[in-house]
Amino acid sequence: MPVKQISVLLGNVPGTLSRLTNILDKEDITAKALLAASAAENSMVRMVVNDPERAAAILESFGFDYEITPVLAAEVPLHSGGMNAILKPLTKAEINILYLYTTINRIGKETIVILGTDKLDEAREVLRRNWIHLIEEEIYSL
């Protein structure tokens, strides 16, 4: 089962990310992974949180422009070239990685990456065939 990511469009002005995180913090919504990237006028915040459905309801009530999308969460193998163990099979399968970011917490010593791809189901199968451990529901309780 894919992990649910929330993407929030924010104005590219000081304090908007802080406002977003403060609202979620007050409602006991914690970010498990977070990526913030800005363009000229807007910023896109992508995050995996402990309770995506509740977070969406809160964002809705505050008038945020958001969407929920499925992503993959994968453990990066703990050896030299560990990231390439994920990237090379996806490249070979002609799966485009739209973005990649890491979690704030880990299960063990492995880094967990969040992957947005153009072919989610195919990417899941390619990674499993290549012995990459995918994280699912347990990411919400890290």
C-alpha cells in the first residue's frame, strides 16, 4: 500500500511554512518527512504525517490549497552505493523519479526515502524485485 503524502501550496513569503507547521503541531499532527521547495511566487511543501486524513481535514478548515498523493517509502540499503540500489533499477525500468526526500526519523539505522514517481505501481514492483524494503503503514508511527 502506498504512503499518503500531503502537498501544500504556500505563498513564497516569510512565515508561511511556520504557520502551517504551527497549525498542525497544535492538532498533534507530526511530520514524518518534509520537503519544502520554492519558486518565484509559491512554495510547495510535501510531507508525510502521522495522520494524513485528519491533517487534510485541518488544512481544509484553514483554507490551505493541498492535495493527497500516493508515494513510496523505501529503506536505503546500508552499504556503499545504497542509493543507487534504488535509483538504478528504476532507471532501467524507465521510471521517472519526480522527487525524492528523506524522513525525519528512522526505523533502524537505514535512511528512509520518500519517492514520487510517474509509475507508482510499477516502481513498487521493480524495487521489491530488487530486494528494496518498502515501508508502508509503519511510517505513520515512526
